[in-house]
Amino acid sequence: MIAFEVRGDSMLPVYKDGHVVIVYREQRRSTSSFYGEDAAVRTSDGRRYLKTIMKGAPITLMSFNAGPIENVSLDWIGEIFAVMHRNQLKRVERAGGVQGNLKLA
């Protein structure tokens, strides 16, 4: 698994600036199985987002508080395992960390 820190407010109120999203490193399911779900994504031009994946031409990335990003090609989808406040992650690190030495990407 890998972790990403949320930056910005486009996914409020569910994901706040500073939250840490823990996702599976390897994409475990087909792209179409993620339609309608929130996930971390990397586009074919290298941009990373936390968005709701919608079927489009080929993909549309939706936000709660921003316009859609349309006609996106994805290289990778990270299925969300857990969401933590950054302070929770700091407490875990102080307590000895988690298996695999989880670090922010």
C-alpha cells in the first residue's frame, strides 16, 4: 500500500486538506469496475488526483466542489483502503509505524 496527502478542497466534505488516503499500490480491478467510486488516479500525462471515476470519453473525473475533468486517459487507479487525518498517521509513526513502513507518496 501507499499513502497520499490530500491537498485542496475539491473533494470536500468527504476528503479534507491534510487527510491521508491509503491505497493499494497495484491496481487490483478493471477500470470499468471503478465507475462511480472514489479512487486515487494517475493520468496518462502524469497528474495525480483523488476523484470519483465516471464513464466518459474515455473517462471523466468528478469532484464534489470543482468542475469535471473530462476525456481523461488513466495509467493507474489506486483503490482506497483507508482515510486518516494526518495527526492520526503521526501517532502511528510515534508508536512504531505500521508493517511496511508506510510513507506519504
